[in-house]
Amino acid sequence: MTTTINRFPGPGWILRAFALAMIVLGAPAISPTARGAAEENPGSKDDAKASLVTLQAKGIRLDEALRSLREQTGNPINDLRDPFDAGAANPMMDLDLEDVPFLEALDEIARRGNVSLTPFTGDGSIGIVSGAPPDKEFIAYSGPFRFELKRFTIRRDYHAGTATADAVFEASWEPRLRPMLLSLKAQSLEIRDDQGRAVRPQVAAEATEVVLRPETPSVEVAVNLEAPERSARTLAVVKARAEATMPVDLKTFRFPSLAEANVELQQGEVGAKLVGTEVDGHVWRVGLELNYPKGGLAFESFRQGLFNNRIWLRKGDGSRVELNGGFSTTGGGDGRLRFEYLFLDVPGKPDDYQLVYEAPSRLAVVPLEFEFHDVALP
């Protein structure tokens, strides 16, 4: 069996490289089996509801508003601006948000605070950076997802006598979720110009499927189109339907001591076993085994998708240590999947910590819809 390993950027990368030498590297992918299994159990919008935010205050500071969003939703947000930068202001604002979806509330706070947002933090959080706040014009929300029309480009090949276009959408989602796959089928697009003429995809049956990574809660999706007629000045409507393959019904396993071995916990049909922890200098190697019904739908579905599971260490005072050394698959069979997780430079001893692990019990394909109006053509 080919070993797959994921590694995370940050301090100690030389140690990680040495500790993980001789292991075959690769990027996890969603297998056709996992995708097909999820489609046999289609989800609904209820499987991926947006976190709702209520924040009604006058004169609230930017950092206080962001803290409230974190506490209400569990979504990590980090201010990446230099605290010594004179431009890194902490302005006051008046907010009247009641049961507003998280991403919509975050955009509103960013606009009022005159800051920009970035998903490229490397740790799965949303970053606050200096720059222009998000524009409302071509942003749409669908459940816990946000879609933005980033670019519409027209190309003319004078030699071949052809004209084509590209529409590029950015999809982002609440970091607390770990969607595995985003699919957008060309045939689901409805694009019409200001004279009612259809702008069709170059290939009607084309489907774009993108594997999603938890460390960056955002991805760009491009769709190839025929070019609009020259007489068109705008696209009157750009409407699309997408699907997200999501792990749902998360089970949380809490092992009382990281120092114990062969401890098994069970929740419904999902079982988790802490095999043991090996201390190798500054590296703690944590062996974990998951158990799904042998030959069942869940086992085949999660054989690839489990790579996005959350795991962390928790001390008695409530502080936590996130996974910082990556992980690898170490085998599987008979309904069991085995992993090794690496924690680096953890202070104290293994018996100072609990181990907390999250695993889904099923997958669901969740429908998403978004649309834009009056898009100016280049």
C-alpha cells in the first residue's frame, strides 16, 4: 500500500524532513468510490447549514467583533497585520447583525473596519490583512459557502478565427467545515447577455471537480465558455449550481491520557483506538486506528476522505496543541484504517495531555446555488 503523508509549514521543518525521510510523498485525492458512495446518499442544505451570528453593538472595536465571531461559530480568524504598523488600526463600528450567516457577517465587519480578508494562512484560518475590503457587487452566499466572480476574460484567436471566454469563480467556506470535493458542471450554468442571448459552455458535458484542502478554505474554479456576441455590453445573469462533498455527522473521541495505549472508544458504527504514543526526541508519534463496518459504505467512502480529520492535544487547563508535524497512513484492511500523527516540540509529557479526535460517520453531497447580475464585459 502506498503511504500518503501530509506536512504543514512552520517551525521545525528540518526536523520533520529528517523524521519523515524515506517515506513516499503524495497528495490525498478523493477516490471515485468515495464520490460515488456520497452520491448514493445525497445530502441537503441542512447537512451544511451556515453558522449564524448575532452582534448588535455601538462603538465596538474591530478586534472585539472578530472575537465575537470566533466565539459564536468556532471559525478561526487571525489578524495577520503587523501590530507595530501605524496603518493596522482597530476602528470602532456600529453593528446590527441578527442571525446573519458567518461569512456574510465577516464581510460586513471587514468593510466597516476597512480591512481585507485572505484564506492563504496555511493553518485553515481566515486572515485579516491590510488592503481594500471586499466589494459586495459580485459576491453571493449559499449556506456556509461564499462565491465570488473574480474574472471574466475573452480571448480571440485571429489565426484560428475563434473566440472563447473564461469565467473564474472563487469558492470559500467556513473553516470549521472540511469539505472534500467541489463540483461545478458546465450544463448547470445559465448565462445570458443583456439582449437575452445564451452564452454557452465550450463543452456542454464538462465538469470541474476540485479536491479541497483544509489548510486553505478557498479555491478558484474556471469554466470555459463560448465568447459573448460583440454587441453585448453586459451579462444580464450568471447563474450556477455546484455540489460540495461533505463529511457530516462528526463523532468526537476523547482519550483521557495520551500516555495510554490500546484504548478503544466507540460511537455508533464508528470506532477509534489510541494505539500508543512514541516519544522520539522532539517528535511525538501518535498511532491511531479507525474502525468502520467491514465492507460497508462508510469504510469505502472514507478510505481517502479521512485525511481531513481534526486531531489535537488538550491540557488540563484547557489549552490545546494543534497537529503541527503532519501525518501518514500506515495501513488498513478489514474495516480498519491506521494513521500516524506527528506532534513536534510539545512541552511536558504525554500524560499531561488528552487526545481529541474528530471523524465523520458519513458523506453527503450538498447542493449549492449562486448568481450574479449585470456583469460588465471587457
